[in-house]
Amino acid sequence: MKLLIQGAKLIDPIENSARQGDLLVEDGVIRAVGDCLQAENALTLDANGYTLAPGLVDAHVHLRDPGQTRKEDFESGCAAAAAGGFTSIAAMPNTSPVMDQAALLAETLSRANRQGRPHVLQVAAVTKGLLGQELTDFQALSASGAIAFSDDGRPVLTAPMMEQALRLAAALGKPLLSHAEELSLPGIDPASESVAVARDICLAEQTGCPVHFCHISTAASVRLIRDAKRAGIPVTAETAPHYFTLTRECLGTPPDPNAKMNPPLRGEADRKAVREALADGTIDLIATDHAPHAPEEKAQPFDKAPNGVIGLETSLALGLTELVRGGVLTLPELLCKMSAAPARLLGLPCGKLSAGSPADLVLFDEERRWTVRPEALRSRSRNTPFAGRELCGAVLLTLVGGTVAWCSEELKSNSPALRALCGV
Ligand SMILES: [Zn+2]
């Protein structure tokens, strides 16, 4: 199959460039990128007015499969990811059972990865059962396909265990993803995050082994990470769209359980610091921390409702609306933080818009306005804090290895090439 995408605005996050051009997909890879490309027997898609970029990579999702599939499963989670423009997603290990055994991890990966879906990567647990008592078998988990290690949902409880985990992960060339939280402080206290960030920065400095910080939400954490980077300590960091968009003032009265997550929404100074950290490179990437919960769980009062919000279908539009239109990042910078940077963290070959790279691509309309309606989302859960919000930027087409993982009805009805590709 050959698909020639013509006249799109091409975003190359590695080159940090945006320009008009064509792109040819053949046999699952990007065959050529250039001007006025010709290809015999190719299906052609007129993409004038649309933007084409490497498929998005999410380094932090919770797919709830196995064990909690009334919240989400691989099918619904991948449908949501594809509709959001994602072509690779890394699933956290706090499933039931926990991803702490090599055989379970290998079986889960093969069940998750079906033709026409985004690539599902699996993060393995640092400690057995996420209990913080005993390290998992890093080597066996890595050999079975673990992409990274994390006890996400909980911190690695003690400094000696974290130090050992950093060394084991570094020896295997796999990232260690730190859910930085000091459990002896209440989560609402910003220091519960920054105290734990400080600990792991010290351990990274002492061992020389890299640490990656998940869902950074406070000004103090940003300052620590910025200083660590200046000192040459091997740290990277992510934040999530809710932290650069919302503050605790957005919770409402009574507070909305659909805006309850861990770490919690912070103050305006924190939101501002997170934006500045995205702009100056202190925060390397954006991840969704997509965390589905069933409607009846989120219908409980705020104090009882579980932590977590969904994000796969709103994150690109939030980035475009809040960061690009908000003057925080350029379009290539945003796409770097949502594709090339997470791909680099996870050691993936995607995130590039150059000949020879996998044809993992997203086509979107930057200008298209739409309103978030939870009932229209593909995720099995509805717990978004952005219900009713008008956003700018809509995904039209997601290709994974040249195969259609998602196509908007509008593009399908306007394009014979897409109808042919979708088999309708
Ligand atoms: Zn976490």
C-alpha cells in the first residue's frame, strides 16, 4: 500500500521546523518527505490546511487491563489513544495483578498489541506488588519486553531501595519513572512532591543513574529539577495537561470528583511555573497520566472518590489551545514534547518525520473548535475535568505503521483514499 499525503503543514520536531509539503507512506514506513512528490499507484490524500506530525507518544497511561476492565481495557484504551492522535502508549504496572512477573508481562504485551492499534508498551513494577518491600527481577522483566520501571501510583518507599532500582534500571538501559511523593506529608501540601523530588535528585547525582519524574505539578519541584539539570545531574521530567491548564480554584463548590487526581491541582504560581518549565526545557515532555475510573466511583463525594482523570482524547487540543495559542510553546516544540521527547525517554524509533522512520503519524486541524462532551469520548470512563470546555485542534487521522488506527467520519466521507484504506 502506498499513500501520498499532499500539501500538509509538516511538523518535524527533531528539526524544530514547520513547512508545507508532501509525505509518502509505503509498506508501513515514511518513504519520502518533500515537495511535489510523485508516486505511481499511490492513493492520494489532499491535506491542504491540515497539519501532519509524528504520531504522539504517551509515556504514562493507566489502561486497567488486566483486572479492572470495567474502567478501561486494551480495546477502549487504544481506541481513545488513537482518537487522540497517539501511536505509542506506555501502560503503568498498577494493574490487577500487578506487572511484576516476566511471564505475565509478556502475555499482557502480546494480548495488547493487535493490528491497527497504537503500540502498547508495558512498564514493569519496581517492587513486588508495588508494596515497597522487595525488588522485582529487573533483568527478567526487561527481557520480557518491559519498556521502563515504576511503582507509579505510589513512590518507591525508601531511599536505599530507590538507589538500587536506579542502578538496576541504568544497567539495563531502561528508564526509572519516579512517582515523587513523600507519604508522611498530606498530598495537598506541595512539599509532599518536592521533598521526594529532592531525594531522587540526590540519588541520581550519587549514582550517576538517570531518573525521570512523573507528573510534576509544583513550582518548588520545577526549581529543583532546573537546578539539577544545570548541575549536569541526569534527570528528566514530565507534566500533564491538567497541571498547565487548571488550578485548585477550578475544583468548584462542592469540589468536582472528576477533577481529583494525585498529585492534586495546585495554585496559580505552580501552574505558571509548570508553563515556564515547559518553555525553558526544564520539563521535557507532556504525558496524560490517563487514569480511568467508572462513573459510580467518581459519583462518590470528593473525599471518597478515587484519584485520576482521563486525558488521551483531550491532551493534544489542550496543548494547542493552552500552550501554542497561549504563546508558551511553538507548534514544533509542543509536538516534540508529545512525540520525539517521550520516544527518546523510552528508547523508541518513532517521533521523527523523516524517510525510513515508521509511518506512525497524526493528521490534525489546528483551527477546528470542538467542545468536550464526556459521553462522546471513546474511553470506557467519563472522568474528565474538561467537560464543556471549548478546545481548538481536532485529530482527523492516526496511522500506526501505515495502517489506519483512527479516521474522523468527515475525512472518510471527503476522501476516497481514506475510504479505500478503511475498507468502506
Ligand atoms: Zn503517579
